[in-house]
Amino acid sequence: MNSKYTNDLTDILRMLLNIEKDLNLINFKENEKKIYYTIAMEISNTGHCNITDVIKKSGYSRSTVYKTIKKFESENMVILKQSINDKREFNLILAT
């Protein structure tokens, strides 16, 4: 690898670490971070996100997604709001 590539990669990894610190994700497992990023991307792309979206997009099991979302909820990082259209579904809102 050339030094410019290595420097660019190092800068990107440093920025990612800073983002994870800012979002309080630093102590979460990699699969939990992926679930959080999946929620953020889905909200960014479509304006909303529900638990079914996260299961489909992340590739993780329903059980893993539910446990992780409950963990985020207990850390006040995600808010669950029951869907108006489908009472069986919950929309996810990233807490600010």
C-alpha cells in the first residue's frame, strides 16, 4: 500500500472512531453498531424506519434486532413509537 492510501485510511478510521464516540456507540458490539447504522441509513433514505426494516436490511435475526433495540432504548438512543397504520409495528426514532 502506498503511504497516501494508508494515511487516507487512517484518517477515515479516526473519523469513524470519533463518530462512534459522539454517538455513544464506542462500547457496543459490532453487530449492535451495524443495527444502529441501519436505522440511521433507513431514516435518512426513506424518512422513517420500523423494526421489520432493520431486520431485512441488517441481515440479523429478529431476536438480535429486538434485543439490540431494547438496549438502545434503555440507553436513550432510540425511541420506539407505535405505528399509526399497523398497531403491530413500531417505528424507530433516533434520540438526539
